[in-house]
Amino acid sequence: MRIDVVPSYLEPLELSLPGKARRSGLLDLHVHDLRNWTHDRHRTVDDTPYGGGAGMVMRPEPWGEALDVLADATTTLVVPTPSGIPFTQELAAELAGHEHLVIGCGRYEGIDQRVVDHARDRMDVREVSIGDYVLNGGEAAALVVVEAVVRLLPGFMGNPDSLDEESHGSSGLLEYPVYTKPDSWRGLDVPDVLLAGDHARIAAWRHDQSVRRTAERRPDLLHPSTVVDDVDVRVVQPGDAGELLTLQRACWVQETWSNPDVEMDALTETLADVHAWIGEGTTLVAHVAGRLVGAVRGRRHDDTWDIGRLMVAPDLQGRGLGRLLLGRIEELAPAGTTRLELLTGAGSLRNQRIYKRAGFRQRGEAGPGVVRMSKPRR
Ligand code: JD8
């Protein structure tokens, strides 16, 4: 593969991985100074923006001439920009199959838009962003793109299988935690399963760790079916009360661990109390393989849809089931309600993270050790 990078000061490209790829002949890498395509004494590459505004814009002419020389119809022009499509492992893998990439690194407020518009009629152009934050230029992004693409070049990775187990690899899960010697360090031990040599149990543990991490940190990556196979979510029936009482007690015991000073009425509720609360508002229950594994209730208070009793069986937590139930009960918010609200333990940080990811924001205390979280109804 040949890669041309404009403009030039990308010495880091000489080091590390691209350097190794060059030495192994897999990569033909060239970096160029855009000023080589200027003709004025000051070698000017920028000018003031049409329409006014702060900063400078990169002139089209040097870019046009550079691409006339460096690119042709087989080229893919990659232009890092905060307004680009997300640069992902999938896109990196696609680009790794291309013959020639030109990566155009902008500076200042960006490159005159006509450069990309003109190129689109002549070659494949990808405007990409490496993340939802703002850099001062495209160079760092070019480094990211080059490294992510080059390491996928056929023949580059010593053991290509390891690519599958990586985050964002073919499993779509985040990678599992890794350990090496010593097996005990500063009082922290390596998980026994990794020392026992039972490869089937190690593989199962690693997969479970990957699913838990992904649900915890990137539930957006989890395909609903990965959450928990064939979840059936329906409106509660009186006959569910018994299982609900069991689930409730299990979940609230857990809540006492992270909120030791909070009075947990639900812990001492009886079957009759359960029948009472499922009689108010709308309660959804989730079943997996016929087992009641989750629940959530919504009740209307004036313009607020009051969400509560969100429970997930302890052995199935961390797999997105809570998000699933939260999303379902949100959808049932009656017309005329403008806000969604819920209460949770001040110590229930994991729950709060799930609610924050779902758009809820803390709205102060709702009593000793209990916080109120809410969000506008969509
Ligand atoms: C290229 C100029 C700076 C951007 C005014 C700050 C990518 N994920 C990303 N964040 N930022 C970039 C990026 C920023 C760039 C250029 C990429 C060229 N700038 C500009 C617009 C606002 N300044 C990026 N990929």
C-alpha cells in the first residue's frame, strides 16, 4: 500500500508501527510539505475566510496542485475533520484493502470546501473524524488513521487471530482484562480461573468479562440479542407477584450494600404490598426462558412520568437489560407528561451511570441518601 500524507511534519510516522511496515515493504509511505505547491515569496497556504469570522482558511490552489500530482482515480483521499463521519475499525479495515491513500491534514479553521468537492468527481473521498472532541489540526488524526490501517495490512500482524479478540474486533465486544506475572502484586491477585489452565473455563470467563465491560462502558455496542437472549417484555399480571417479590428482595439486598444508611422499605414488603404497587401505574416485566428476570414501573404525577421499581436479576446485571426496560417504560410515558423522573440511592453509582447514559441528570436529593434524576420527555 502507498500512503501520501500532506502536510509534512509527521516525523512520528517514521517511528513505531508505520516505520516497521515500511521496513517490511508492506507500506510505501511519503510525507509532503504543502508549501511545495505555493508560488509566492511567502509560500502562503492560508487566507481570511469569506463571510468573515475568526481564524484563517487553507487556500484551495496549493491543495489542488498537490492532489493533481499525488492522486488519481485509484486514490482514496482521506480528510480528517471534526465534521467527518466516525473513523471506525470497520472503516480502517476497508481502507486497509485500498491500494493508495492520500491523507490531507488541514490546519487553521480548515480547508476551503471546494478542494474536497473538486476531488469527489475524480476519486473516492472520505471526510472522517477520529472522535467527538476538537483538535487544532488534522495531523494527529492522520497518525491515528495510518496506525489503525497499517496494522491491518495483510502480513503485518504476527498473529492476525489476535485481531479478533481486540476491542471493536469481529466480536464487537470490548476486550477482556489481561494479566501477566507476578500472580500476586501489591495485594492484588490474578483471577484464579486464569491460573487453573482450563482453557474452556478461561474462554468463558474472558467472554463474560468482555460482555460485562461492553455493557458497562459501551452498551451502544451491544446488539440487543447479545443483551440476554430472547427477552420477552410484557405488562405485569397478578400472577407475577410472587416472582416479583423474590426479585425485589434480591435487588434491594444489593442496594443496601451501596447504600448502608438508607431505609429500604422494599426489603420488608410483603406479597400483598407487591400486589398493591403493581396495581398502580404501568409495570412491565421481563422474562427469559420463562423466568421473571426484570421489571420496571411508570406512574403519572401531573406532568411527570415517575419511573421506579427498576429491577434486574443480579446474575443478569451488566448486560443492558436495565437499559432495555428503561427504554420500554419511557416509551409508555402518557401524552401530556413532559418530564421523566426516578429516584435512586446516592451510593448506587452503577445505576446512576446507567441513568446518565440514558440522558437522566441528577436533580438534587430526594431524601437522606436518595437522589432524584430526571430528563425531559422526548
Ligand atoms: C482536522 C483544522 C482545527 C477544526 C476550528 C479548531 C479529526 N476528531 C477531530 N477533532 N478535530 C479534528 C480536526 C481539527 C482540525 C482539522 C481535523 C483541520 N482543524 C479546526 C474546526 C474548528 N479548528 C478531528 N479528525
